[in-house]
Amino acid sequence: MNTDGNLAALNAWQREQDAIEAGELHLEKLQQELADDIYDAYITGNENAVNEVEDALTDAKTMANLLGRLRAAMDKECRKPVGDRGTDLYDTTWKLLDAVCMDIAKRSTTPDELDQARRFYAP
């Protein structure tokens, strides 16, 4: 029985799978970088980023999630001594904005789309 052909085919398939995975990881890295850029642009008041993030935040599903998270964070804050309040609310808001920025970044799935988006949200 000739297993060399089967082994060669298996190795070729594994290399192909590794290349696909590497490409997916690279895309995820680029999308994370774009999400970070969108977040920075939003915080610094870039009009394009502000409009895009606020449009995403006003989506009914996102808004319900936002209100639930903020309500839970406020409840947690109110249980703390007055001098210790604020960190959970900030952390919750930051995580929500970060998730929205990542959702926006994931709309770009090719290098050209990522470059266009980066230029669109550039300060």
C-alpha cells in the first residue's frame, strides 16, 4: 500500500488550512487595529467616527444592550462608597464603545476596504 501519496495530500491540505488560518488571523489583527483607530477617532471627535458610532448605538438591539449594561453598572456603582464610584461605569462604557467600533471594523473584509475605512476615520 502506497501511503506516500496520502501523506503528501494530507500535508498539502494542512498547509492550505494553515494558510487560511494565517489569513484569518491577519484579517482579525487588521480589523482590531481599525477598531482601535475608530475608537480613537470617536473619542477625539472625528465627525465620521462620531456619526458612525452613534448610528450604531441608536440601533434598537444595541440600545437595549447599552441600557441594560449601564443600569447594571450604575447599580454596582451605587453599592460602593461614594469615593470609590465611577470605575465600573467607565469600564462598561469603554467596553461597549470598543464592541461597537469592532462591529464597524468587521464590515471591512479586504485590505482595500480596511485602507478606505482607515482613511475615512483618520483624524
